Amino acid sequence: MAGETYVDHEVLARHAADKVNVPSAEAQKRRAQVNHLRQRLEAHIDVHPDYDLVKLRAAGSTAKHTAIKRRAGEGSDADVAAYVRASSVGGVDVPESGLLEWVKDRCVEVYGKTKVADDFVISDHAVGITLRGTGLKIDVVPVLYEDEPEDKGFLVTRQGDRVLTSVTLHLQFIQTRKREAGRGYAELIRLLKAWIRQAKRTDPDLRCKSFLLELLVAHLWAAGWHGETLVVDDYPRALEQVLSYIANTGLQTPVFFTDFYGAGELTTSYDPIQIWDPVSPGNNVARSYTDADRKRLGDCAAEALEDVSWAALAPTKGAANDAWRKLLGPSFEGA
């Protein structure tokens, strides 16, 4: 009947469980493999205490429990931060190509006895390790380490900059909010990732990294939108809130967090989008986005917002489902 909402929270939660979330058993397997790699390195360090590959830390969406199902050819199953003693490779400004070769050689030293050479492949900003038994691929990302506390070290960005950050503090940042908000917090992030992945299939020039979405959710959880808290237990409404924020602000308002630093410590920036790393006041995670990128993302969110609004008032179940398929992809089965 007209006026009925066909796609509600339960429908989107079921879609997330069936089509978006990494199944629990697979996620546990990924984390177990990361732990295995870490244990192998720790055993090697015990024998070679002056080893210059200092430690491994779980990183990325698998560690944060915000990973979504991979499609063929889409990146790695898990990320690991490899802390490299900076002085051993020529300092923080070492060329990335040489750094990745160095990390690959160290990975072969530690793990190569049970693997073949083809299992270690240098890719963009990482060394990929394929685990033949499970078929999983883990990306080992170097972090240049100068004995900073709290696992702080320098990552090399796509633009070649060195930015101080901490994967461990990133995990603390999101875990704090997940505890406060409940399970819907992480699942909302996964649904947003599914939306932006589908949007990029339609528009390959669209730019929006998943970390940016995580930080926008964190911001709205703290600040709300139009006087309303972020409704993480009502996915259609929460998605509408996030999309409305992107579309209506145009991401022209700086976003930052004070968990690990004060507002006065932020680096002066004139970047079109300013969304600051919650553990590093000198790292705008959107520094490479142009004003055209900002407008493109805002237009994409505005179009998606129209689809969400139309779906809420759609006269038939089929029309509502079609609107959500446009947002989340053809796998959406709907009500």
C-alpha cells in the first residue's frame, strides 16, 4: 500500500549479514593468520634481538571489524603494519621502492622456509604475502619507526609524504566508539563502504577512501546532525544522515577529534577537504583531494540521498528495492 516503508532496518541488516559483512568464520581465519605471522616474527626476533624489523601490528578494516566481502581482484584480505627501524634503511626519507624491497627481503627471511618466492609480491605501498593453504592474501605495509611510544611511526602516502600515525591508537579510537554505540556502529560503516564501492563502479573517477567514511561516522556519532544523534540502530535513517551531511556541508567544515591531541595542535591547512587523522594533528587524511573531488563526492551523496528518500515513499516494494539496488548494488534482494 502507498506510504508503507518496504526497506527498513531489518531488511538492511539482513542484506549486510548476507551480502556485505565478512562471515565470522572467515574473519576469524584472517585474524588467526595475522597472529601466526606475528608469532613467527616474534620468534625470529627472540633469536635475533637486534633485528631491524621490530614488530608487526594488525591494521586496517579486518583488525577494526569493518571489512566487507571482497570481490575478485579487490585488494587484500588483511593488512599488517611492519615496524621498520628507520635508521637501518636510511632514515624516514628513504625512497619507498627501496623500502619495499627491504621489507620483502625480511619477510622472506622470516617466513620463506615454508613458502615459495612467488608468494611474496611487491604491490602499491605494501608487500603482499599469499598464504597457499588458505588462499588468503595479507598486505604488509611498512611503518618507519623511531622508537616513538604507542606504536607511532611514519607511513608513506600515495603522494610520497611521510605521516606520523599509529595503527594501535586507531584501533583504540574505533573500539571506544563501538563500545558506546553497539554493533550497529561497525555495520553502518560496512554499509557505507558497500555504497561507495557501488558508486565507484558507476563513476570510476569518484574518490572516497573507506577511512574517510569511518571518520565521518565517528564525527556524526559525537556531534549528531541537525540536532539528532546518529541513529545506528536504524540503518535507513543513519545512512540518510551521513549522506545528508556529505551533500549539505560539501565537506567544507574541518573534522577532527581530541582523543589524542588538542584542537590547537592541528596543522594549518587550506585543503578543500580537511578530515584529520584522530591520532596525528599533522595528517589530513583527505589532503590529496581536489575541490573537484569534493564536489563530485557531494553530488554523489546528494543523488544517493534522493534514492533513500524515494525508497522510503516508494509506492511498491519493487520500486523501493530498485532504489536500494542503485545504492548497494545488484546483490540487494530487498524486502
